[in-house]
Amino acid sequence: MPIEVQDSFTEEQLANLKIAVSARSWGKHAIDFRSTIKFFRYRYYYVFVAGRNLRELTRGEKQLSLLAQALFCTVFLTFCTALGVLILYLVKSALGINIFTDFSFGVWDWFKSTLN
């Protein structure tokens, strides 16, 4: 900063500037990776930070977070249910239990052929 600009600040402005600069709450992260890359004549920087979110969320962010959690839970439960049904079907077929005569989804035959 040029000297003439430095001298133009009042004590009140300097105090407020120090508060604004030192009030960064984003300075500490569990993962904080920063580096630079030289590309032709220019240098570019990149930053990867991660950690626990301590910020207050806005109403829109809270709703979006709730929607994302609901979607994740729905996908996870659907996957677990499908996997459970598949395992039960394979166990049923391995025990030779036929619920409907002369009908098969072909999963047991496919599973046996992949094991051989």
C-alpha cells in the first residue's frame, strides 16, 4: 500500500479495518490444502478446504439441506431394500423353494453361471 494511502486513514478507520480483517471465521479447517500452478506465463492458485460447517444457514439453505438428506435416505433405503430382496430371492432359490410353478426371473440361473 502506498505511504500516502496509509497516512490517509484515521484511527477509527484503522480500528474498523483491523476488526474486519481479523474477524475471519473461515481461517481454521480440518483439511486446508493451498497451492499454485504455473501455466505458461501466469501462476494460478487453488484452494481445497473442508471441515465442520459452523455458519448459520439461511432458510433456503436449511430447506435445500433437508431435501438433500431426504433424497439421500430414500436412495440408500431403496438400495438396501433391493439388495435384501435379491439376497432373499437367491437364498429361496438355493433352497429349492418355488412360489410359482414353472416361473422364474432367471436370477438364480444367472447367479449359478457366474459362480462356475
